[in-house]
Amino acid sequence: MFNRTEKLSQYILLYPVISIIIGINIAVYLIGLIPPLGLNIVIKGAAANYLIADGEYWRLLTSMFIHGGFFHLLFNMFSLYVFGPELERLAGKLRFFTIYFVSGFIGNVVSYLIQPANYVSYGASGAVFGLFGAFLALVYYTRKTMPQLKQIIMPIVVISVIMTFLQPNVNATAHIAGLVTGLIIGLFDFHPKRVLRWIKKN
């Protein structure tokens, strides 16, 4: 299920939403390597709570495309690259887009509401955790028909949550809020009756 064997051209064709998201994140990271531009990207786009409070609400979205370093970018984009395709294939482009961005957005909103005014964060982790949450919904609905999905997904989610609280400089609030948001959306989107309606339409 998560063994990616497609050629790059096939992957882009099959999963355009994921490909565009990864492309934008990589482009922002590469532009950020240019000294004058890199600092400005963080200053203008990071989720700085005190600036969001002043009305700069775009930061709740732009911060999802900014990463603190190569390995930060690599973890998030690799997770999206590996785990995203099954969701985009099953849910469709618009629903996948909704799961990803709403999870990331709500993760940042909850972080803004809970964290102190001087808190600053960035990264796509809240959105990626939203995908994990959506997979938890699938695990719930397929627990009898596809028990092997639970065996794959649960360890990934548990380890990811544990690492959230063990690693320094991680916005745990956004991670958990994104996870819960993805789960809620997934429980709605992947209800068996709703999935059957999608199949009939297609």
C-alpha cells in the first residue's frame, strides 16, 4: 500500500495535489537558501502568535510551507510522498486537499489559542498529522474487513505522537490538533455509505 514504485512522471500524473504541495514546499525551501530572501520568508510567513493577534491571519496558512531546515522538510515531504497517495486516490483531489489544509490550519489556530503570545512556529507537520488522523478513521471503518491496515497505521501514528513529545522545538499542539482534525474529517468523509456513493458516481 505504501510502497511507491511509480516513476516520477507517473506519480505527478496520478497524485497532482500531493505533487503540487511538495513542489511548493521544496521551492520555498530553495528560495529560502538565498540569504536575503530566506530571512524574509520566515519573518513574513511564520506563525508568530503576536503578529497573528495583530491581524496577520495569513500566517496560519503560509507557515505550512516554511521549514526550519533540510531534515524538517525531508521528514514532512517524505511522509506526504509515501502516505498521501492512498488518501488522494480514495478521497479524491478536493477531499484530500481539504483534509491536508484544514488539518494544518486548525493545528495552527489551536496553537495560536493555546501557546503564549511570543510563540513562533512553522512547518507542515500539523497537516501531515491530519493525514495520519484520516488514516485512523479508515482503520476504524475497515477494522473488520482490512485488519492489516491497523497493523500498519497504528504503530506509525503511535511512534509519531511519542516522538512529538520527545523531540525539542516541536509544536506538539499543532501536531495533536492536526491529528484530531484529520480524524474528524476522515470519520465524515470515509463513512461506508458515503464511500459507496462516490463509487456509484464514478
